Amino acid sequence: MEQKKKVKPSLFRNNTTGIAFIMLIIFCLAIMLFLSIILPEKEISERENRTLAKFPKFTVSSYFAGDFNRGIEDHYSDTFPFRDKFLNVNDKLTKLTSQFSSGGDDAIVVIQTGERDLGGEGAGDAEKAQQEAEEEVTD
């Protein structure tokens, strides 16, 4: 009897396509690394009107506290190559997609849970509204 081979579905039909895709990703990452080393770093963001994060100084205590790693993350997120261009593209895409959304960012959803108001501005309004609602039902 002849045995049939089980074919697993995969994203790539053959190995050469998968290897080429992985090599393309590695190449793009290498280009970004090279550009981040070569291009001069900005100290001030004119777009955001703020000082960009500086590279942190290494100390053993800051390393074990996690401050050094957070500092590197903040520094790189502020200084990666073509940051302003990526932010502009993101703004344009956000504006484009917000045109197609139903409520946008201005939508407010009110859910009546029946829980008591815990205070703050307008404290007691929920209790008054609940009492008025009960009075209307009993009338």
C-alpha cells in the first residue's frame, strides 16, 4: 500500500521564498541600524517642541533597577532614523481612517449601571436621578 504524505499548509510554499523574506527583513533592519549610527542625532524635536531623550549613563545600580534599559528605549524611540517622516505618515493615516469611523475620538458612551455615585463633581446626581425615576414609577 502506498502512503500519502501529509502536506502542512504554510505561508510559504517553498523554502526559498521563506528564506528570501527573512533575508529581506534582516537587510531592512541592518540598513536602519547603519543609518542610526551614521546620521547625526537631533537634540530638540521642533515638531513636538521638546528636548529628546539622551543616551543614559551606565551604572550597575541603574542597570539592575531597570532605569538603564528604559533610558535606552526612550533614547532610541526619540532618535530612530526618519522619525519625523514616520510620525507625519502616522498622522495622515490616522486622519484618513478617522474619516471612515462612525464616532471618532469624540464619541461618549454612557452606561447606566445602577451603582451609587462615589463623589466628585456632581456628587449625588445619580442618587437624585434614581429617586426621581422611582417617584415617576410610583406616581
